[in-house]
Amino acid sequence: MTLRQSKSDILFDRLRHDILSLDLPPGMALRLPALSEHYGIGLTPLRECLNRLAAEQLVVPEHNKGFCVTPLTRADLLDLERSRDAIEGAMLAHSVSHADDAWEAGVIGSYHHLSQTPVPSVIHNDEALAQWTRRHLAFHQALVAGARSEWMARFAGQLQDQLGRYHRFIQAGLRDLTQSAPPLAAKAAEVFSASMALEPHRALYQAAVDHDPAAALAAFRHHTGLSIAAFEELSTLMPAHSPFARTLGPQSETPA
């Protein structure tokens, strides 16, 4: 690997992290001179990185303007959830149907870690939320690890990354709400936390270790359905003037 490639890869990882963490907010204009100065790298490797990020749908080219961070939209979130249901569901069914000892050990171990992790408050404890998120992701990755499809695993990973942006945006909205409307924030946080409950994961785990692909798929779809239902309920709770409502609320799809 050349020095130039090494720097380019490091920059790509930094930009990708900053987009996924929302340090570079959705919709933000990415002007090359400013980025070059901020990240301390030349324009040519910077363009290469932005084109790679565009291929992952994390940035969008703008005619004669450079790039912007891919915006968040209600339609995109629901499309991502449907896509996750299709791809991860297929991987899960294949994994359960072709279960082996290594796969089952991974599922059992990851579920144990998740079950020992209390559902955190999304507005008060960043460290606990980060730990729960890691263990939740590890459990879902273990469930589909037996699919043995590099392409599907790649697509599933991209979907998880994209959905993570939405989750962080929603969590940030809930934290902002604690300043303006604490009782409403508490109710909204309760709705969000309910979608993280252990019971749907327990049902999914049990169907998986019972080697029942139909039951596992049904449990998975029930689990993802709860996430969508929680999002829809949050849409009715968040104030119309909030960034959440303007970006992801039903009115955000109304033509101007």
C-alpha cells in the first residue's frame, strides 16, 4: 500500500465515522477547500474519498457545488426498514436452517451479553446506551452469521450503518426535547426504550436455538415491526417545530 493510499484510507474512515456519528450533520454542504483544511489533506484524495462515500449513499454529489451529506427523510427510513426486513430476514432463515455448533455458540453468547444489559435511558446515559447498542448489534450479527453470503452481509452492514444515523438523530431529538418539554421528552423516551425491550429478542433467540426458521422469521418481523411502530408513535408526540418533525414527521412529506 502506498503512502497516498494509506492517507486516503485513513481520511475515508474519518469522514465515514463523522457522517455516521452525525458530527457532519445530514444535509450539510461539503465544500472541498474547507474539508481539505479541516482534515489536512489535498483535494485529489479528498475527491476520491467523497466519491467512495457517494457509492455508499453517505454523501450526494451536487451539480457545480461539490457534495453534501445525504439528508435524512421519512421515506428513506421506512425504505431502509423494509430492506432490512428482506435482507436480514433471508439471512436469518438460512442461518437457522443450516445451523451448526459454531453458529449456535455465537447466538447463545451474544444473547447472554444482551440479556445482561439493562435497557438504558436514551436521554440520560450515553455510555450505557452505547454498550446496549453494541451488544444488540452483536446479537443480530450472530443470528445471521450462518448465511455465508458476503454480498448479503455487506448489504446488511450498510443498512445497519444507515439506520444508525436515524437512531442517533432521533436520540439527539429526544435530548433536545428535555430542555423544552421535559414531560413530553420522558414520554417519548419511554416509547423509544420500549422498542428496545428484551422480550422480543428472547422470542427471536428461542426460535433460533430451536432451529425453527419459520418461527425465527416471524419473531424477527415482529421485532422490526415494533421499531417501526415506535417511530410512528414518536412522530405523533414530537412538536411540529422540532427537527424530528420537520425531517421525519408525516408533514415532512407534504409538498411545499
